[in-house]
Amino acid sequence: MRSAPTKELLTFMYWCWNVRGAPTMASRPPTDSVKIGDADSRGAGDRRLCEFVSGKTLGFLLSASVLALGFLAHRVVRGVEEPLVLEWTPSRVDWLFLLAVAAFTWFVVIPVVTDAMLRRRLWRSLRADPLALASCCYLVAFGLAGTVGAALVEHYGPFVTDSLQPPGTLEAPLGADGHGQNLVALLLEGAGVSLRVAFVVAMVIVPTALVVGTVAGYAGGAIDSALMGYVDVQETVPVFLFYIVLGYVFEYSLFLLVVVFGLLGWGRVARLVRAEVRQLRERQFVEAARNCGCTTAQILRWHLLPNAASVAVVGTTQLIAWLLLVEAALAFMYLSDPNVASWGHTIARGLVEGGTNVRFQNSWWVSTMPMVALAGTVVALSVVGDWLRDALDPR
């Protein structure tokens, strides 16, 4: 049983922690989760903070509702093959990508933009690391290429006049493949595929790993053993083997790839979150929250989840780099949707153009350009992941 002075000291430390703010990606823990005195004595600032947090959630739910209505309107009213807007016919992966962009906007972009302290710290850290700054610029260009560029290619078409046209011409600056497709257009389409895979898989992995890792790390005991035991079983068989088997049963598609890797690829990130939570639960601010009367749900929601979010984001960023390589490898072996212009498909076509046995020396640009784009994206994701780890967790 703690003495009164010790409990008062912990209460004061907890109050200081909330006033100064926790060094995490999320907003600082609100002091209204501490049950000291009457609940009606909460400050106006705490109410505004709670309204902001609920506003983010409501904003995401509103965005998800709008997307759900659009999905139903396209699938039921207009038909799957009919364009929804102008000439755009969204697939199931496109709808999941839009939902992932909404989640990224509400839970990542808005908290960073509205938190001046975090924004300044990230900018100072980014300016001090030229390689990370260059990698962030590359990923921004990659995102624009995968959205705006891919939409323009889908509208105007990728074809040119001459097959295997070498690079250096105004019509095809990076050359053309054996089917007369412009390499610039193929690279933009491939960027769109990689961008959708990255966002959709991250949308599934981050919340799943956060919940499982946080519950396992904080609860310990039988719950921890059960959850980590499931993770051990899940990681026994590589995820791509599940994808190959399900591809034979159903059909290889980009939708199947993001679903399988999203639902079965979060184990490693959950372990990172669990290890972080096991350290955080012994910290003084968590102990102070317990002594102040916070429930387990409040401690998990306001203290452990926000502090472990940066670990999940960093782990997922590094995992996505590996996933893009896996997607390209599966496409290279023609174990994905043949109608999707993945970088792996383009690399494979450059080595043997449509079975015509064209030598690599005579069409080196067809495989080299997507190889460079894929390598640059993977390296940039790895560098940004390392930078985020150092910036969000300066320990």
C-alpha cells in the first residue's frame, strides 16, 4: 500500500506529463481521464481536446460512409463495368485505397499539421538528414506519379507507334517495350499499383498490430501467451505461400494480394508494439495514471496506444518496402493479375518480350527502368523508416 505523499507525488507527475505533452505522434493524453474529484470539474481545454479526438474519428467515419455509398452506387446502381465518374471505373482495390487515404489523412496528416511541437521537431530532424529529406521528396513524387500520373495514363493510353523504340526520343523519352507501350506510361501505372498495395496493406496492418501488441504487452500472462502463440503459428508459413494457394483456388488478383498480406502480415509489427508497451507499462506516468484511478481502457487508449503508434508506423514503413519487392517478384513470375501493369510484369517482359526471345542487350531499357524505379522506392522507404524511428523516438 503506497503512502499518501507517494501517491500525491505520482499524481503531480501525471499532471505535469499531461501539461507538457508526451513525445509521440499522437495528441497528448487528456487530463480528464484522471478521476480526481468531480467529473464536472474538467477544464475547457480538455473538453476541446476530447472534441478534437472524437472529431477525427467522426471525420473518418463520415469519409468511410461517403465511400461506402459511392461503392454501392457503382456496384449496384450503375454496374461493375460502368464508369463512375467521367471514364473512371474503380476496382475493389481502388475503393480500399481511397479508404486508406482517408484514414491516413485523419489519423496521420491532421495530427501532424495541428501539433506545432511535433511538426517543428520533425522538420528540424528532416533538415538535419539530407538523405531522409531526399527520400521524402522521392516518395512525394512517387505518390503523385501513382495517382495523377496513373490517372492520365488510364485516360490517354500508353501506346506509341514503334515497338522496342530506344530511349531518347520526344515521343518516348525512356523508350518503348515490344508491344509499343511507352515506358513512361508503364512506370506511372506501376507506381499506381505499388502505391495502392502500400496504402491498403498499411491500413490493415497498423490498427491490427497496434491492438494486438498493446493488449498483449499490457495484459501479460495468459492473454500475452495466447496472442503471441497465434502470431508464432501465423508466421510459421510464409504469407506468399498462402497467397499462391489461394490464387489457385480463386484467381490471382491485386485484391487477393492486399487482403492476404494485410490480414496475415502484421505479426512482426505486433511484436515490436508489444515490446514497446512492456517497457511503457512500467514507466512512472502509467503508474501515476493507475494511482489516479484510470481504468485499464483509459490507460490503453490515452497513454499506451498513442505512445506505441510511432513504433507501429515505423515497423509498417519498413515492412512495406519488403512487400513491394514481394509484389514485384510475384508479378515477375506471372503469379498476379496479368491485366495490372506492375513493375514486375514490365521487368519480365523486358527479359523475354512476349516469347519472342528478344535478347536483353537489344531491349535493356524495358527492364532497367522499372528496376531503377523499384529499387529507388524500396531504398527511400527504408531510409524514411529509419528517420521516423529516430525522429519519433529520440532515445
